Amino acid sequence: MSPFEFIVAGLAVWRVSHLLSLEDGPFDLVFRLRKAAGEGFFGKLLDCFYCTSIWAAVAPGWYFAAGNGFMFVLYTLALSGFACILQQFHQPTSL
């Protein structure tokens, strides 16, 4: 993974995480999705940016790891961490 690919993938993880956990989305679709998820596991997952960022990083982590399990975990955590750092710059009091 090149530095450019890491930055682009990290920005994408941030965008998806922000959309799913903090925005209403077009026509309030994401809001309705969070409401339908309720108070269970998926509802709590969608209410937390940091939790959502891990799940949003799974697909690019898998793609860049190319079948290496250790690198999959490493890339997933690194991309999620990058998204969390971006979130702190975007909303510094979110913790």
C-alpha cells in the first residue's frame, strides 16, 4: 500500500463512518437506518463513530492485505485509526 493509497482509503473510511454514524443522509435514509437498527448491537454500532470506523475499514483492509491475515488486521486498524485522527480534527470535542 502506497502512502497515497493509504490516505485515500483513510479518507474513504472517515467519510463512510461519518455518514453512517453522524449524518442523516439523503432523504433521511441513514437516519431511518439507524432508527431501524434500534438499541441492539447494530444500533449501538451505528451510534459510535469509532466503532463504525473499524467496520468501515474492513473492506479496504481486506483488499490491501491480499490474503495475508496479519496485514489485514494491521491495515484495518491503521485505516480506522487514521479516520479517528481525522475525526478529532473535524470535531475535537467528540470524545
